[in-house]
Amino acid sequence: MAEQSIVRLPASVRAPFDVYVNGVHQEPGVDFDMRDGSLVFGRVLKKEGNLGFWRWFLGAWGVGTYRQNDSVDVRYEHGGRPVLLEGLDIEQG
């Protein structure tokens, strides 16, 4: 079975809405599917946690340590006003 990533949407999100991963628009049915109020991606997405001491220390000296840090954002309208949810939590499925 292919690895999946799941992003649970808040109850306030209603269709139509737009989904972006790292600022790139995602197409429903192509890039993700909807299941039980969640976005299901057919690939691994990861969100970097807090920096540990050593990674922070190295960064302070200009030594880069990079990890995958995906951002899933959703744009929709609520009460006639645009709403943008940024950096939603990502679960592995």
C-alpha cells in the first residue's frame, strides 16, 4: 500500500475551498481525495517540529540543517469573507 498523509479539516471548512501544499495549488481527485472531512494525499508530507539544541546551535553559526517541512493551507469563504488556514497538522496514514 502506498504511503499517505492525512490533514483533518476544521468543521468550519465548507466546499468550495482551495488547497495548497507549499504554496502550490492542489487539484481534488488528482493531488488529494476527500474522506470523512479530511484531505488524503497519496504521498508523504511532513511537518518539521521544534528545533533541538544542536540544530539551533549549528544554525546560529550559519550551518544549515534542512529537513522536509511541508505546509498545507486551505482557503475558503465563511460568512462571505475569505479565510486562510495555514500550516494545518499532517498525520501519516
